[in-house]
Amino acid sequence: MINVQDIRDTARDLLAKGEVRAVIGWRAGSRGMAAEPCVVTKPEEADSLVWDPTCYHNLALQLVNDRKDLVHSKKTATAPIGIVAKGCDARAIVVLLQEHYFKREDVYIIGVSCENSGVLDERKVKAQVGGFAPSAAAFDGDNFSVKTAKGDKKLAGREVMADRCLECRTPFPKENNTAFGDDKTGREFDAQFAALARFEANDEAARWEFWQRQFDRCIRCFACRSVCPMCFCDECVVDSIEMKIAPETTAEEKANRIRWIERSAVRSENATYHMTRALHLAGRCVDCGECERVCPVNIPLRLLNTKMEREAREAFGFDPGASIGGPSLVASFRDDDPGEFIR
Amino acid sequence: MSMEKTLDKALLSDWIAAVTSGGWQVHGPALEDGIWTFKPVAASVDLDYPNVKQAPKDFAFPQREIFFAFEHIKGEAPRLKEVKPEAPQCAVFGVRPCDGRGAVRMDKVFSDNVNDPYYQERRKNTAYVGLACNAPPSPTCFCKSVGGSPVSSEGMDILLTDLGEIYIAQAATKTGEALMAAADKLFGKMGAADKKQLDKVHADAVAAPQRAVKDAKGAPAALKAGFDSAVWEEMAKPCIGCGICTFLCPTCHCFDINDEMTGMSPLKGQRVRTWDNCQFPDFTMHTSGHNPRETLGTRLRQRVSHKFRYFHENFGMLQCTGCGRCVSECPVGIDIVAVVNKVAEHVA
């Protein structure tokens, strides 16, 4: 088990020595059980950092936002930025590095191993405690103890751990400057792509019926996109923020501006949005599962993304986020490419 | 309250049948794919539930509303066709007090200074059968500190209170009385013992501790004083700019209007109103490309100030009803209670 004080001490030292200008991590949330992302900039704030099974968030997103802030404010970084990263967070950082979003020396990775744990799935917890939102949680290595309005309850880890963690094979952040916790790479709580396999056992008609229901329910809050570290485009396909209107812009140009997807949250537009996103993430998604976690209407978005991931793995042996120097899926070519048409 | 009666829980489905045959479409909470949503009720309804994920504002203010259809054949005058809302009479069973108070605030927006015929047509055909919160509050509830109560009937046509074997039904409007009168025989007289139990249940519900906005009355002034505070950007640091907080909110009402084309030759389409969202990058974006609220801090300030200051300036009441959805559902833990408290602390 990781001693959280080690993380705090590391962050404090780095900040005190000026080796990093800030440390992105988690602190206790104000609303109850869940931790929340934070950016620590002073050594004396380092003690607010926490590490527990409610550190759901993929903090690589905060690196993307930091980079955007720097670019938009035309500032240059005075020192690297530190980040506390789980296995999946580190894989996301690797993809961002592969895509040259920032440089390796811009980031100081304080790795934290999930060891034999993972993050909680609040939906699973709620289902176990009669629909009541839990107010606190702790993990003792095997079980989660949660507090609810109806009393305390001990829940088996596997029962309430997020699916993404059950299927995870790389709970240790291989890419790191320093790391805490044991390396349990290869641990198996559930088969890889297990949730996808369960879903694909349905026939085509049932699958389509299922997706229609999911897309009908989408409210287009775009939380799935906004929480995704790979969705870093300045202008997303669903927004229209780059169309500048000048006095000489004609009414026709305005009317004909490209809108791939209408604002209306209806099945056709919602489906187009989700399929566009899934394709844009092929070979880039590291299955951190954040999109599925944050969806307010429970659309199981991992099914779309892990489907693409499995296709890439089976067809090309591709493993997103495995190594910085490795090829990217859609920007590389191999002589032994299995596609006949391409040779 | 003018009409207060008891209803045996076993007779709830009979009452729903009577309301249905009176021409109402009855909606009630249903658990689908793991979330509670209001759905049309066929036979009976399970009112033992926490709250719906999305506030029921869409009965009067749907996420998509068609205003009119248009067609332009070259050489001819453009043709417009008004599209009036299809608004069946809907009776929504199980509305929680925070959402009833939300409806009151939505009514102000769409009826006080403007007449929005689309909203009003739907609203006059909507009845809310409320359900008092006498289970322990969720960790993110804070209705009491913003002037509400877990047993408030504000905005409701009827308030139901669960007393175990029976409900107490209290009509709050003429519509509510009519809904009860439609099945008069099913209801019993509220006796002294029932009344005593009702009062106790309500008192206990009100006494249950909740999180709190520390000084809601002082919030409008504090937010005004703290408009330029540096804490906005600091608090918005983890914000991802998604639209969960406002789309789930019982009182957020911003909208956008677009022409959606269905054909180009001849030019054909519909003018459509959809929900908009102050957290999105194109919200308040000017045609020049300039956006006065470019940063997440200014967008957070807009959302919070609208709830706790601007709405108060416009209508004399706080807009936030303390349902806690924006708090519990925020992907990164941005907490409107903590935000208001922190700004107040900074300007104190």
C-alpha cells in the first residue's frame, strides 16, 4: 500500500526546489466521498494531496488544459509541471507525448500504482446500498468500506470496482520520473474487453435496439468529450467557434457554414456525435473510462471505445499508450500490414 | 391547504387510472439503465426513489422546440408555417420539493416579463404531484439553506407525504383539487392521528441536517463585491467545461435558436430552439469571434452569479433550489455550495 505522505513529501520537495512550477494531483472533495483534481503551487499546500480509490479522474486532462492556458496566454513555462499519475493516466500522457502535444521534459510524472486495487464505481456502490449516495470510502487491500446515510458497509473490491479497473492490465505507470507502490502489471481481475464481450453476445437486432435507447437518452452535455485528454482539439466538430464573421461575410457564407452535427439532441445527431468521437479516438483511447464515468445518463461509452481498441489490437497488435517512441495507429505503416489492399 | 386527505398506498394505482381516464398522461419515476427518469406510467408507479437524475423542467421547456418550418422555392416568396407545441396534459407524480420550487422559477422567466407561448402552452397542461422528502437527505442536498424545505409544496399542485401504509395528499391548487376529486372515493378523511403523524414526519424531515450555503441572504451582495475576485479562476481550475451542471439543473433556462435544414433544393428547414449552456465555448461568443467569457473562471462566475445574484436582482428570489445535482454530478467536484461560501469569505 502506498503511504500518501510519500506523495506529499515528493510534491513538497519538487516545489520547494523549484524543479516543478506546480503539481497536479487529487485533494479531498468538499461534497462528500470523492476526491477532486487540484493544482498545488506552493510547498505548504502539498499536504492537501490525497491518494485513495476515489481518485477517479484522469489527470492527463489537466496537463492538456495547462498547455492550452500557456499557449492562449502566450506564456512560457518556467519549469516542468508535476503530475500524480495512475497507470491509465500515464498511458494517456504517453499518447499525448507520441502526438507531440508537449515534450517529455515539460512533465514530471509522480507515478502511483493502483497495485491490487482500482477506483470505485459510484454507481455500483449506490446499487449495493439501496440507492443512497455514499459519503466516504476506504480500501483495505481487499474490501471497500463505505459510509452511507443507512450506516457503514463493507463491500468486496471486485463488486464495486470500476469495470475499466477490473479489465486493466497496466495498473503501474511505467512512464514515470518517480513512482510509488508495487508493480502489478499483468494482474487479472477480469478478462480484457470483458464488458464488450458480454455486450457482443447479443444479436444485432438487440444491439441496435440498445444503442438507439442510449443515443435517444444523450443530452449532449459533451462531458464525455470534455473529460477526455485525447479530445484536445481547439474546435470540436460539434462547436462552431472558429467561424469569424466580418462585415464582408455574406449571408450565404454564414448560412452555409459547416455544421456536421445539429444542436438538437435527437437520435441522428447524437449517434453521429458519438460515432465521430469513437473514430477520432481509435488507436488513441487508453481506456481510462472517464467518459463512461462522467456520463450523467449512464451511456456505456467504453463499449464504443474498447471496440475500436480491440479491433486495433487484433488487426495490428496495437497497444495505445505503451511507449512514447512507438508508432501511432493511424500515422504509421508496416511492411507486414495485414491489409492486402495496401501492399 | 384546502384539501387534505389520506390515500391507502394500495389505491395509488386506482387513482392513477382515474387521473388517466380524466385525460391526463401520467408520468412517474422509472429506473431505466440505472438512472431514474420520469416516464409515462401504464399501471402503477414506485414512488420509493431518491430523485430523478434530470430535473423535470423539460415538461414545459423541452430540450428541443420547433418554432416554425420554412420553405423557399426559387422565384417564389418564402413560405413559413407556424408549428405549435403538441402539449398533452401531463400529470407528473413524484416531483421532489426542490424541483417544484424550480418550476416556480422557470415560470418567472417565461411568464413574468415575457410571454413565451411555447412554454406557457406546455406549462398550463402540466400538473406536478409532489412527494415530500422524508428519507434522509442525500449528501449533496442543501434546499434548506436556499429558502426551501424538504416538505415544501411550492410549485406543486398536490404534495404527497409517505406515512408508511398511507400517503397524505394535500392539494395546493385548483388543478390539484380536481385531480383528487376525479377519484374522490379512493381518498379518506385525514384524522387527528394522521395529522399528528404528518406533522411529526414533516418536522423530522426539516430537522435532518444538510450541507448549507452559509449566508444565502447575503449571497447577492457578496457575489457583486466578489465579481473581480481571483478565486473564480482558482475554483474553476479543474473545470472541464462540460454542460452537466446546467442541463441537469431545475432552473437553468438559456437557449439557442438555429435553423436546421432538411433540404437544400428547394431550401427547406425548421427554426429550432435548443437548450444552451453557459459552460460551452461558443456561449456569448460574438460574431467577431470575441468572447467576453472566454475563460472557465468567467463561465463559472456567470453560472453561480445567475443563480445567486442576477436572478435575485430580477425576480427577488434566489434561483438555486438546492437540489444538489450540479454538485453530485460534476465530473471534477466543483461544488456550488463551496463556491458561494468561498466568495463570501473572500469579500468579508
